[in-house]
Amino acid sequence: MVRSIKNSFAAVNRTPPEVPSLIPDYWEGSDRDEVSIKLTHVCRSWREVFVSRPSLWTRLDCKNVEKTKVYIERLKTSPFEIFLNGLASRDFRMEAFNLMTPHIGRSKSLSISNWPPPAPVIFFEILFRRFSCVVPLLEKLKINLKHESTPALSGRLFSAVLSSLRELDLTGILMPRSWKGLNNLTTFSLSDVPGRNILLTHLLNFSESSPRLRDVLLKYSIPGNSNAPPERIVSLPNLKKLKAIARTPNSVLLHHLSIPPGTLVVLEFTFRGARSPIPFHIPDTLDNLHNISHITTMNLCFGPERRAIQLNGPSGQLYIHGTWVREGARSRTGTTRLVRFLDRFDTSRCRRLGITRYRCPLPVILRSVYQLLYPMNNLRTLTLIESNSLPFILALDPDENSNEIVLCPKLEEIVLYIKPPFKFHVNELLRMAKKRASRDARLSAIMIVSAYKLAPSMELSGLRKHVSRVERMFDDVPPAWDTLPGNNPPEGNL
């Protein structure tokens, strides 16, 4: 008693009990349970504070029978989270799971992961029987199943009532066809479902039942062909981000979705290699892709480690990453394909254009560069990073292009990042700047950035007569292609 009274005069115990009870809210990671238990062993008053707070004991993993029993007592009537990790299946206890099942109706989150075959077949049969009741508070559902057959969730799961569900993450397993009324679902992720095991109509029906979807990820889970009528279009008015990852260029699903303004669309195609037998073709653009009404910034990357297109506009973004833009022996095919793809977009308002590692020989790409720049009447900044700058310089010279007109008449700034084996074409650049100045299309600035040992030694005084500002910098590290001025790169690594 004396020790207890003495302890009550400690400064930390003179604070209101509500204050220390808030400390666990700022913890992250999987050690929250361990730390919460340690807090109850500090002293009697702390034990009373933390044991009486039900929100600390809402994480049930069914690894220990006594722990599960104590947690159920302490959480009282509060909603709780269920985490069943099969990777450590020796720690899982069916007895603890049985203690939890009478309270399943109060679960707000269910996560099942790392159950290698054949364990999922047996466990899921038991799980589906236990979760056949209505769970009105369930907000998050994550299931990671590794099985060759790619089964579908049972329609009896949760009695097909998921009015509170906000996040659904499925790996290796399909959502049931009978789920309806997912009015509050905002985040959906589907991974590792082969295209032969999923029907397009299945995805479309699911999208129609989830009108509030904001973030969608489809990873290796896109049907290879369409079984839906061409006129069927599903509208997702609240969509903010759609990311699709596939092994081959595939736009089957996008042909049936109406993408609203403000949406970031990311298409990533992963091939086995540059010599893969998979046919290389750019996915068709869509009449219902309304998120790019017009383009203000365009980045094109032709590097060996990353080949991508990024189109930015005031109403959204389109990002396509894949090895379908090829160079080398068949460079003409890749360049022509790229220009044909961009012709389907309105680039007349594009103000910034970035090109990274454009290595094609001059006779191959000169016409393609001309076709690329021709509609860009409002282009202000052209940035070439480790690219062959000569075709762009010649295309911008009114006397060099086929029609003898001034391409990009509002162009103000050219930025060149030069690195071997690329050359600095000072004579051609001077001739182009002189011709543009005589045609009332004077350049405001030219910036030349190169490695120290390979810095251009030519005198730039002649160039300064026709350009308002000429700068020369020394830098070994060029900027990342997707962080050029005016761009907002997609979140996360692709």
C-alpha cells in the first residue's frame, strides 16, 4: 500500500489517465500487441488504464488460446480485427479460432495470408462455414491464397451482405459473383489471377456494384479477351487511380470503362525480355478515356531499363510502361508505332516535352520527330536527356523540314543533357536558332548540361546573338525522366 501511494505521486501518474491511454495510437508495426502487454506490467495504475481501454485489445491472431481468451474479455463489445497468417501455421490454434467465432459479427477487418497449398483447401472450407453470418461492421477484407485452381470466394461468405466494406484485397482468388450492394467499397485490388480464369463480364458486374470505387489495382489479373458486347460501358464516376499490370499489352477492360476526369491511369507491361516472342503492340486508346482531355506535359523514355510514356493534363494522367517501344534492328517499327499512338491524343496544348535516351539513327526518326512536333503549337520547353538531339534540331529548323514552316512557334527553352556517345551539334543548333530568330520565333534560353570531361569546348558567342540566354553546366548525373518540371510522377515504384 505504501509503495502504491508513493507511486501515485510520480509526475507521470499525476497526468489524467486519458493521456497515457492515447500513447498506443501512435505505434506502428506488428509489435503493438507485445508493447501493449508490457505497458500493463509497469505498475498497478498503468495496468488499470490500459486494461480498461478496449481498443488496445482488438487484434486477434488466434496463435494462443489464453491470449485470445484475455483479448476477447478486454475488448468487451468493441469491433475487432482478425489476422490469420498461415506462414507460421504451427502457431495457429484452431481452439483459439473457435473462441473467436461467436463474436465474428463484430469484426471490422479480416486478413488471411501466406497459406501455402494444400492448407487453404481445408482451412477455407472451415473458414467459409464460420463466416457465413452477417458482418455489418466489416470494412477491410484481405485474402492471399496460393493455389493453382484459382477458386472463387463462396457467395455464402458474410451472407453476401457487405454494406460497410471499404477495402477489398484478393490475391490468387476471385470475388464471388453473387456479391451485390458494395456501395461503400472505395479500394479494390486483384492479383495473380490468370486471364483464362476470369471473365470480363465478371469484372464489369463487380464494378457496377461498386459505384464509389476510387483506387483499383489489377496485377496480372486482366482477361485476355472480351466476352462482353462492345456497347457495354461501365461508369466509375469516383475513380481516382487505376493501375493495371500485365505481361502483354492489354486494354480489353479499359474499352468497357468510362474513365472520369482527374483519374491517374497507369498501364504497366512486363515482358520476359527484349527478344520475347510475345507480339509488341500498343494498346488502343479509348473514346471513353475522358481523363486526358488535352495534354500539357509529355515525357517519353526509350532507355533500356525503362521504356515509358507519361501524359499529363489538367484533368488527369496516363502512364504506360513496357518494352513495346523497341530500338535497334527494328527501330523504325517502334518509332512509327509511338507516333501513331500519340496521334490519337490532343497535343496542341502541350507546353513541356521530355525525351530520354532517344538513340535511333537520323534517317529513321527524322520524319517521326517532325510528326511528333507538328501539332505542338504551344510547346514552351523541350528537354532532351542523353538523346540524339540532331533530329530535333533539324526538325525545328524551318529550312530543314519538308514544308519549310516553323514548328513549335512558341518554343522558348531547349535543355540538352549530353552524355557519351551523344554529340553536341553546335553548328546545327546555331543555324536553327538563327533561322527561327529571322522567322519571329526567337528562343529565350538554351541550357547545355554535360559531363565535365566532355564539356563542349566550342565558342558559344555566335549562339548568344540569336538566343536571349545561353547557359552551360557541368553535371554527371542527369535528372530522372519522370521528375522533369511540371510532372507529378506516379506513386510507388513501377
